[in-house]
Amino acid sequence: MLAPVVFRSPGSPDFSPLQVAPWADEPGADAWPGALGRLRGEWPCVPFGRCDRPADLPAGWQPLDPGDAWGHGYSSNHSWQWLDLADPLTLGMQIDMPPGQPVQRLTRIVRAVNDEPSLDIELHITTGRHCTLPIALHPTLSLTAGRITLSVAHDGPGLSYPVPAEPGHSRIEPNARFDALDAVPLTDGTTGDFASYPQPADSEDLMQLMNVRGPVTAHYLDAGWSLTIDWDRSLLPDVMLWVSHGGRLYAPWNGRHRALGIEPLNGAFDLGRVAQPPSDHPLAGRVGVQLAPGKPCVIRSRLSARPEKASP
């Protein structure tokens, strides 16, 4: 997991937009299982998604076997090995999967762009057999640095999670369709603006924007910076937004987690390992990335920061 990351530019304050969960550096944090203990920043999910299937999915969602119990994949929950690279601007790491996994190895390369506040990231996926897996990248931004607005263009619909993401603490109307991020249907019959943060009320919500046609930019209006997330949309055509706005009240979250996941993906929400949407659902064809042996699949992405004039 990549964070904290500090971007710098002459004449501007340092900028560290990637979140670090508030418990991640507390004593005993490593006792929390897998990804939860050190939750932070940006990481790859291969395969992407939860392993527990919600019991109240709408009619027509067919159950699938996730294959294992590692949420967001084995690699999200186990240590990677550093690669010995000669370039001082580049970090490399690698993890081998247990026998029987469809993916054999993941390799990550993170390069700092010379003289520019940007990071280029490559994910190399090596498999020993033909398979199709839901895959996502998982950049997660902090929502504790003042006002933030999102710029995102998408040609397909916006879709809300088919069930409440956190029962009793989700504001978005489940299983709804919308056209714009600033007019998302809410459970009280109104609409909410999820292009602007912080939100007027705490919640835990998930939604997916289909056919994103360009990078996503988060404008930090008070910090005087923006962060742009760009990636290979031919492989990961959509974005899932994880709005974690104090809506989880149990440990270790304890109502204090405020972060926004902007997650490029090919899959049906985070459900692609446990449930298949009905044939008439817009996400019915989002079954994942096709992988083949002999040639690693490479997914490229970039995190680019840019100073901007702070808004009043």
C-alpha cells in the first residue's frame, strides 16, 4: 500500500493527499487482519472484491464462489518483497501467489517523475492459465484536508450499490441509476452532491461510474493543489467510488474514517467474486480482465499533483 506520499513544488506547501487510516500507526494495529491493519493510500486488488456475499441482493443476482477468503485478493493481505533496482527514482516490489491461485505473481513498479510532482505506476500480472478476473486499482484520498471537488466525465450511467453498503448508515438509494455525480438519489427521496466533500452527513456508500472517458481530478480547494488519477481505461473502463465518511461505527473504524476511494476497475462493484448481475443489468458484461499465460498483463496508471490557487 502506497502512502503517505508527499508532493512538492517550489512556492507551494507540501501536499499529501493519500489517506492513512487513523488506526494504522496505533499500537496493536497489526493485530487487525490483512489489509485492514495498515489500511492506506493506493494498492492493486487482484482479484478485486469482497468474499462475503450480501444476503439481500436483488432478485436475479446469481451466487459465485470467490475461490478463497482474501478480500481484495491474497496480495492485498500479505507482505511483498522489495526488488533491488538501480534507479534511485524507482521502487519495485513483487509477490508470489500460493499454489492453485489463477495468478502466479504480481510485480509493482513505482517511478517518481523527474522534476514533476507525479508518480508513474505499473502493475504486472503473471498467470499460468487463461482466466478472467475482476481487477481494480485502489487509490484512496484523505477527506480531512478541507474542501474537495471531483472532476470526472463518464459516458455510461452512474449506478448505486444494489444494497445499503453499510446497513443503517448509507445515504444513497440502493440499486438506483443516475446521470450526474451531483444528483445522486438518496434514501430520503432527495438527491445528494457526491462531487463535493466533506458531505453534509456521515455515511458509508458505494457507487460505480461506467465508461469513464478521461482522468479523474480531485481539487483540494483549501490546500491549493489538485491530484489527477489516470490509468489504462481499455482494461479498467469504470470507476467505483467508496465514500467512507464516518459511517462505520465499530472497531477499528469507530466513526473516524474519512476517505474517498477512486477505484478504476473492471468488475461489478466489489461483488464480482461473489455474485453475477442479471443479464439486463448494465454491469452484466463487467466480468473482469482477460489474462493469458506467457505474457504478463501490464496495467499502467499515474498520480499527478499540481498546485492550484486556493479558493476563498
